[in-house]
Amino acid sequence: MSNEAEDPTARDGDVTRREFLEVTSAALVVGAVTSVAAAPQDRRPPGAPVRPRTTIRVTVNGTAQRLDVDDHWTLAELLRDHLRLTGTKLGCERGECGACTVLIDDTPVYACSYLAAWTDGRSVMTVEGLARGNTLDPLQEAFMTHDAPQCGFCTSGQLMSAKALLNRNPTPTPQDVRAALAGNLCRCANYNRIVEAVMAASTRAGAGRASGGAE
């Protein structure tokens, strides 16, 4: 191998190395631009049937809406991609981790495994619907006070499952909380703090009801 510096103007046959690099680089750029420009917006094969759509009426976080949805959309797709309610997280996308949990008529469901069309005539609550204006739900405050969120990715799903529990059982035991949140995985393994937070929220809510009843 020669130790001499390469001369960029040296010719290999009739083409200099510089000319070769300039030509091939330009070809790559033109090819890339052409590929992007030519990319079809509709990637369905020619003649493929149009995917069916359904018009639904659904109440999302207290607001009644009339929506035209693709029959293939999951509820998570509708919420995140079309209604921009990104508090609902996607984890496993196969109904196992619980990060996408929302409430449908006060029942917790995995939004990644529930079709958007199935919500016709129903009420959906996401984590964005817990607060009232600038006032957090007592459950949200309890989560912060007891350091229940760690990375925070599973927190919205945990909150919604806990909210469903407290709606049907305002005074749960720690075992009730563990059972209700069994379908919500916390990869940070912060389960004890989550249980503490839900128990604290139930105590606070109970105290509020007692105070209200005494007035």
C-alpha cells in the first residue's frame, strides 16, 4: 500500500475520482427525491375495495360527538390519532399491559383491543377527563403525593382502572385495589406506592362525603 496522499484529480481511465463521486452522489439524491415524489398517497392495490366506515355518536369526556370512523380503527387509534387525546398510551398493543385503559360506561377496557365503532351510543372517559378545569381529581393528587408515577408511561392506565374501582367501591381494601389493577403492568414495579395512592384517594373521598353530609 502506498503512503502517498491520494490526488483527487488523478484519472482512472477517462474519469477522475472527483467526477465519479460527483456523478454518483447526484444520482443518489435525484433517486431519493424521485422516490419520495412518486410515493402514492393511497397505498391500496389498484381495484382494492374501499375500507368500510361507520358514523358513530359517542360521548368523550362529557362531550357528545358525531364521528366518521374506519371500521378497522381501534379505540386507541381514534383517541390518539384523530381526537389527539394522547394521554391514552400504547404499550403492548395486544391487550396485556393495560397502559391504554380507558372507561366505557364506567367499565375499564383496553383501548388497543376495542374497536372504535363499538363505542356508538356509549360514553368514553380518558385520563384527560379526570380533572375539572385546573382542578385535579383527588386520585391524581394522591398519585403525586405518594410518588405513584415513576416513568409515568403506565400511569394513565393505572388511574383509569383505579377510578373505575372507586366509582363502584368508594372504600376498597388494599386487596381490592390490587385485584382491580391486576391488569395494569408497571414496568418500574412501583405497585406498593400505587396501592397507597388509591387507598389515600378513597380515604380523602370518604372524608369529603362525610363532611358534605354534615353540612
